[in-house]
Amino acid sequence: MDIFAQLAFDKYASYIWFSYGLTFITIAFLFLRAKTAHRDTIKQLRIKYSRDS
């Protein structure tokens, strides 16, 4: 069984690989956005609670 033959997907290869790529890009974008939002929230909480001390 040749792996590259399995990955060819016949005439639907461009659609399938485009879909895989778009899915990967979307997941990466959402991950980075969540990571940035988390970092910003932690920064805001540190600023808020450092003023209250």
C-alpha cells in the first residue's frame, strides 16, 4: 500500500487539500486568538489586583 497513492484523492484532491488547509488555518487562528485573549486577561487582572494592594 503506497501512502502517496492514498493521498491523491483522485479528481477531488484540490478540494480536499484546500479544505484541510482552511481547517488548519482556522484552528491555528482560533488558538492564537484565545492565547492572546488569555494573556491580555491575565495582564489586566494583575494590574487590577496590584492596585488594590
